Amino acid sequence: MTTQTNRMQHGAYNHAYLDEQTKRMIRRAILKAVAIPGYQVPFGSREMPVPYGWGTGGIQVTASIIGQDDVYKCIDQGADDTTNAVSIRRFFARVADVATTERTAEATIIQTRHRIPEAPLKEGQIMVYQVPQPEPLRGLEPRETETRAMHAYEEYGLQYLSLYESVAAFGRIAGGAGYPVLVDERYLMSPSPIPKFDNPKLHQSEALHLFGAGREKRIYAVPPHTDVRSLDFEDYPFDVQSWDEVCALCGCPDSYKDEVILDDEGTRMFVCSDSSHCSDRRDAGHAGPMAGHELDQGSADAANLEDAE
Amino acid sequence: MSTQNQPVGFNEAMSNGDPVIVVEQLAKTFLLHNLNGSVVPVFTGVNLAVHPGECVVLSGASGVGKSTMLRAIYGNYIPSSGSVQVRHDDGLVDITHAPPHLVLDVRRRSMGYVSQFLRVIPRIPTLDLVMEPLLENGVDPAEARERAEAMLADLNLPRTLWSLPPATFSGGEQQRVNIARVMVRDYPVLLLDEPTASLDAANRQTVIKLMNRARAAGTAMIGIFHDEAVRDGVATRLFDVTQFKMAA
Amino acid sequence: MERADVQHQDDAALLAVRGLNKRFGNVVACHDINFELRRGEILGIVGESGSGKTTLLRCMAGQIDPDAGQVVFNSRRHGVKDIFALSEQDRRRISREEWGYVHQNPRDGLRMRVSGGANVAEPLMMNGQRHYGQMRELTLEWFEKVELDIARIDNKPRTFSGGMQQRLQIARNLIHSPSLVFMDEPTGGLDVSVQARLLDLMRLLVRDMGLAAIIVTHDIAVARLLADRLMVMKSGEVVEHGLTDQVLDDPQHGYTQLLVSSVLQI
């Protein structure tokens, strides 16, 4: 990651919106987070031009690490063409003057809230997560002093309560998103609201994963080649979601699917949640059972709109 | 059966072995802080030794301090001076100076006490109450139940009452539950405070029979019985408390 | 403040409190408290509100730092140690593995957002149990032991009555086989009818498990039925200490005499 000093964009904002002191402060927090995988480092979260809860943590992390030669990708619910993703991507294109992309393989920084792309991440890539609630124990233990002590003393039995509740209620560990993991066999971590489908992608990943929680003022990280283990019971081992259906558009059998309701009669289709992955496959000639459906063109249209600006 | 009133140790010839209760120079005075520190002396200088198979009946007029003496021997009241030694396992334990856990152990295994009133946790069925001292001593639950049922049957407590808590029982029924709770175990030492006071003649006879059976098996007893028939039925000797009465 | 390790303790004592002092500003909450507790013993602490009972209990449970004195515990893991000479981590571990703490208000001792069953199973998970089936089985056993309807195992505690919540709390504090349980007014907020049942239950569990308990209560009747020994506290001091029946039937101190003679009879 290269950085620019005092390079003004459009005459109004510092490079990447934040002032240099703030970016330095955040980079120090990031360094500490990388040094202690999974540990939540407090930082002085700034007011951003979007409300808390809309990804301010991820935006601040990106702003602190992005340089002019970075290629930036932003996804929301796995898709590059949703409102938030488009807006945040345009934000950085403007204030950091960087190239943007929708292709996972081309990106150096990928900002996300809900997904890790289907394409394997490579060395040198950085995932930036927008985290609403960094504390995995918070739902069970409201006292910050107590959860800090639990992390300090590695007392993570409490986290199993949520798994117990899930098995008791559903007969299996249901929990779809934000499924708790143990990082480097030391710190319990909430991997942002990614589906547990994506948890295995964190384990021994080649990429650097940075998590920013703006409202809660915490940054944490999973460095490359780090063990990440999803919690489970001996008799209810961790497993990921799977679908009987293939992607209706590209025919992909093993990707994470979104269910799309098509009409009032309940007609529905399952499509890849990762829009970039899906279009790459279609470009390569794969076709699903509903290939050619009007939704097939959605991604291209959005990209065209953005290009037209 | 001997009913003569004699000083301590006089009667050793008729009992076997070493004494299981040895009371020496026992005295009790109450100090009532909230009544301007008034001092209520009860008795002083009591010496008494009781051997296995003996039943010593405390005698004297009402208010002379019989119950107080019995409670002091049980360790319920703290004597002002003197000692009470009770046979426990192979030795004598001075329960006026023993640590609390040892006193409780003596009470659990060696010395039973039938009080005048039944005092138990509410809403517990009678049979469970009677089984409890056995369970506390590690008796198998099935055997405990058998023995408790036999004891309640011996005391003529109607079977329909066994599954009910004793709170609503008549005085006599409650008293029999109280006796059963103690007599169900074979304590080497038994203290009895008016166990037959509210019983009818037939049940009094049953209790006398139970006591004599225990005595024949070697139990040493100290009791208070106002009813002369009962007293004559169980006592091996009388012990007049009046002689130790302190002037107020 | 003396915080030295204590090596040579009487093996018989499970817990020994020595010279414990605690003040809040000018208020003396505990003054020079000394006593020992053995395995299987139930100690009652009685006294009026503000006499320092609960402060003493919380000091012994390591929840408050005393100003002076030691709380020496015979730990399975650490041996005989002053708990305040241990690290916070070790103290928390003792608390988790070897103690229970029953609050007066079950809402303080339960997690109201997770099910009753999860509340009971939590200490197992806290102590490293990772097999759901085994935990579930033990939880069901404990539901039966404390006479809770097993059909309600997955219901949230707020749907339980006060007495049921308190039984839930008791199961949660005994399921991991502690050697010592602290109880702060365990029957305080309950109907008299529920109290009796709970008292009997606690007595049976304590007897069957051979554990030691320290019970703070202002209810003399509760103390009589549960405790082997009683400590009477007044203004932060222990004014009388002895066998329960001795203290209640032949109280020596003026305050205890007043306390005992003030109990309503029915």
C-alpha cells in the first residue's frame, strides 16, 4: 500500500478524505491489530459523511491504507452493483483518485460487509470489512469490562451458549452470519456479518483481512496464513450452508446463493450472491437453467451507468 | 425396676461397662441483656454418669430446671461452667468445648434428642422426615424406607398420614413423628424431653415398649417424664434436679 | 495489606477467613472477621440490613477486594491459597470451577436472554465441556433434580415464575459440582409456600453433594432449617458465632437475644 501526503483532490478534501494525522493513528491501530491477530484494537473513530452503521469503520480503514496505485473493489451482499457498493466505490474513486474494478482478481483492496468473494484471494490483496458489532460476546454479556476480561483470560465458554441455543432450537448449529471464530487459537473474533459459508475462506488465507467497526471504535485483523477455526461442538461439528439448486444464471453448483422472488406467485430463482464471480462464469460460457433472464443484464447495466458519469 | 433417688455414680453396680455420659460440675445461668442485664440462675454443681442400659429420669417440680439441664447435656444450651462428656466412637467428647462439627457429628451418630415439639421444614411428607436421619448416616434409601415404615407402624401412626406433612396432625400424632425420627436410628445415647406428654394411654405404652427395647439393646437414656406410669415403666433410677437449684 | 501466600493450613478447613476488614468511606462494613468453614458444612450469616453480611459474602467470593485480611481457600487446582494472593485469572477460574453464587434476585444470577436449559448448562461450557449431547443430558437431570418441568427447558427464564427462576439459578450453580456455594438471601423474594419447598431442596442437594455453603439471610427461620452454624453480624462485626441451635435457643449477646426474641411466632 502506498500513501500520498497532502495531495488534494478536487481542491476540497485531503487524499482519501481523512487528514494525515487520523490516517496515521488508524494505521498504528492496524499494525497493532495485525501483530495480535483477532484482538480488538480501540481507535479514535471519526465522523464520516455517512451515518454510523453504514460502513464508517470499513471506509476509515480503506481511507488509511489506500494509495493511488491501488485498485479498489467494493461489494455489498456480494454484489458490486448495489446502492451502497456503488456509492462507496464512487466515493473513493473521487477522494483517492484510484482505479476501481468489479473483478476480484484485479483488486488490491476489496471492501465488503457481507461476503468474501468466491474467487480465491491472493497474496497482496487486502479485504476490508465493515463491522457493525465487533464483540462476539456482546449479545450474551452486556458489560464491556467483563468481555474484556474474558478476552484477556481466554474465557470463551460463554460463546458456546449461542451454539447451544441454536442446537436446542433447530437441532443443528444454525447461525448464518457473524459466526464466531477463534483466531490463531487465541482470540475469539466475530468475522463481521459474513455468512458462515465464508468462514473457511479466512483460514490460512493468502490475503490480509482488516475489520473496522466505526461506531464501536475497534479495528482487528487476520494476517495472511493465520489459523481461523469456527467454533462447534464435538457432536455437532461446524458445517457450511449448501444449496440443492445451481445458480440459475451461470449454473455454478458450489457458490453462495441469494434467493430472488420473481413474482407474486412465489416463483423464485437462486443466483450467485457474488455478482463478479457469476458474470465471470457467464463470460466464460457457463449457463444456468434460467440463463438469458432479464436479471442477467442487471450487472452490466449498473456498470454502464457508473461509467457514464 | 429401681426408682430410688440416689447421688451420682451410686448405681454403677447395676449397669455394665464404662459410662457413656459423664456430667461434671455442670452449671447454667441465663443473662438477659435486654431485661436490664437480669441474671437467671438455674442449677449448679451437677455431676451425673450414665451407663449403657440405664434410663435416668430427671425429677423435680416444674420450673426446677429439668429441661434446661437436658438441653445443656445435648449442647443446645451453653453451660456457664462444667463439662458434658459423651461417648463417641471409642472416646469421650466434651460437647461443651468440642468444635461445632464434632458436636454435630456426635448428634448425628451418637446422641439422639426427642424434643417436646416437632420442628421440621414445612411441606415435607412424614415418611421422608423419618427416613432423613438414616439417609444422613448413609443408609441405603430402600432400607431407610423400610425401617422408617416399620417405625411408623410400631408407633401406630395411620398409614394414610405417612405421605402427608405433619403440620396438620394432632399433637399426639406430631409427637409420634418426632419420636419416630429419633428412634428409627439406634443411638447409643438418647435424651428425651416429655416424649409422651400428648399421647393417649395405648400409645404411651408403645413408646415405653420402644424405649425399653432400646435400653435392653444397651442405649443409655436421660429423660423427663411427668407421667408417673411412664416414669415407672422406663426409669432405672431417678435424678432429682432440685438439689442443684440455685437461688435467684 | 497482607496478601502473602499461606502454605501451612489445616487441611480440614475448606475456607478460612482471617482478619478481614472492609470499609466504604467512613462506614465499616466488615471489621476483623475470622472463621473457618469445613467441607459439607453450612454456615448461616444473619443480621439486619446494613450489618455487612452481603459485603462479607462478596469479599469471600472475590467480588470485592477487602481492605485487609485473607480469604484462604483449599482449591482443587491451586491448593491452599489466599484468593487475593492469586492472579485475577486464577481467582476467576476458582470461582468458575469450584464455587457457585446464588443471588437473591434470580435476574442477577441468570442470563435472561438465553433459555433456561442454556442457563443451567453454561457452567459446563465455561469449564470446557464441548459435547452438546452430554451437556443436554446433564441439564435434563438437573431440571428434574430441582423439579422443573423438562418440557420447558428451552423456554426463556422470564417465562418462569419467581420460584422456578430461583430453582433454575440453583441448578445452574450446582451442576458443575462446586465445593462451595455462596447464597445471598436465596429465599428472599419468594412466597412462603415456595420458600419451604426450596429450603428442602437446597438442604437435600447440599447433603447429597457434600458441599459447603455460606448462606446470608435475615430470616431466622431459614437459618435454623438450613445452617449448621450461625454467625450473627451487627454493624460490621460478628457478635456471636456458634451452632445454630445454640445461637438461637441460648443467645449470649444482647443483640442476638433481641433478634431472636423479635421473631414472629405463628
